[in-house]
Amino acid sequence: MLWNEVYLYRVCDKGYAGSLTVDDESRLIRRLQSGDLAALGTLFETFKDAVFRTALAMTRDERAAEDILQECFVRLYHYAASVDPERPLKPWLYRVTVNLCNDWLSRKPLQRPLDEILEWFTGLQSVLSSPERKAEDRELLKMVREVIAELPPSHRAVVVLFYLENLTVEDIAEVLGVPSGTVKSRLHHARKRLRDALAQHQRPVPEMVYEFT
């Protein structure tokens, strides 16, 4: 890959950073398929936050997340012809992002836990705001972090997409290319791991852990 391809978006017209209608998105993909770099710039500005947020949550490495963000849109540029203009682009971007994160994780051990997911995964926000319980909360959070960090990358991806990106089970299934039942199974496994860990420490299980979609 040529280095300047990673920064293709820098030469694009990046004036638009709002949400896109279905028709707008379809037109932009068709323009990109014809080699229009301005269309790539608009798509980058529209979806970069979601891609970066997902990559950061999975890798816990800001530099890696930035590299994955760039690589994701380089791949969009190179494989634009294979993108269906009549389908939403976001699932395609999530799928590429998750695959790139899994590649990175397979090469480098997870260094830090998925802090951003803790509130979504455990419903601990109100607990964290109580200063008098700070020491106890730190112990609990440490345990939850360890549970999440020990999840296989495929399960961790489901947790990220469900709790951080607010995707539905069906959307996650499309992104990962697995049946909806597999997504539900992975969510159930992650919740069970947390329930078991909390039970071992005789801690109450947050309501979020029991939620199942």
C-alpha cells in the first residue's frame, strides 16, 4: 500500500460532516465507485467517529485505532466496486473495522481493559458517583475489566457493537456475518461470565447483566 493512499481523505472536499439520507449515501457510493475522491471525503467525515470509537473500544490503543480508521477507508476506496449502493454503508464499515481490530489483537495482546463499555455492560454509573464507596467500586470495576478483557475477540466485538454502538442483534449478525442466534449466545456468554464473577465475590448483579435481546 502506498503511504499517500492512507491519507486520501486529506485531498478530498471535507466540508460535509452531517448525517446522510439513504439517497445521499447511495449517490456518494456511486460517485466513489467512479473514482470521486470528494465522495470518499464526505463518507469519511460522516462515519469516521463510529469507526474510530469502535476501533478504540476493541484495541484500547489510540494509535492503533487511528491506523485502523485510515485502513478502513483505504479499503473502502480500493473495494468500492464491491459495495452495494442500495444497502447502508455502516454495516460494511463495522465489519471491516472489527476484522482489522481482530487482526491487530491477534498480533498484540490486549494491554488495557475496555473501560468505555463498563457503564453499558454493568450499569455502574450511579455506583461510580458515590465517593464513599470508591475503594469497593475500584475492586468491582477491576473484576469486570478482567472479565471483559478475557473474552475472545469474537465475543468482545459483540459487546462493543451492542453496548457501545447500540446496534441491534440483527445488525450485529449482519456485520459479523453470523446468525442472530450466535450473537445472542455470545452476549449471553459475556453476561454469564460477569454474573459468575460477581457471585463469587458475593456482589449484587447489575440489572443490565440480565438484559437479553
